[in-house]
Amino acid sequence: MWDQVLAQAEFAYNDSPNHSTGFSPFQILYGMHPHRVHELRDLGLQERWSVDREDFANIMQDLHKHVKMKIRDSGIKYK
């Protein structure tokens, strides 16, 4: 029984914001929320773009700095 819902439970955990960081584990790792089923539908020929790799690196560095500060602040709060 549990093996039938394990993937859904894992998805729910990875997409849920952590109390200490304010971000989901998936967002911290990839810089975005995971795609859901409704986002996988055919969108036709809509224009798509992606951020430049340097911009993405800067965004991720800023996100990780923010997460580190939140974890530090949470640790201080719980001491």
C-alpha cells in the first residue's frame, strides 16, 4: 500500500516550504518549483525563453545566501 503513494509523498515533501528556510527543497536545489501535471500539457507554439546562465548562477547564489541566513537565524532562535 505505502509503495503506491511513496512518489506522491516525496513530491509533496520536496514541494513544501521548509519552516526554517521558507523555501521548498526542490526550489533551493533547482531555483524553481517542480512541474505539475497541468504544466505538462501541450502549450502549442508559445514563445519560450530561459535566463542566461550567468543570471541563473547569480539568482541561485542569492537564493542560497538567503537560505543560509534563514537557517542561521532559525538556529539562533531555537537556542
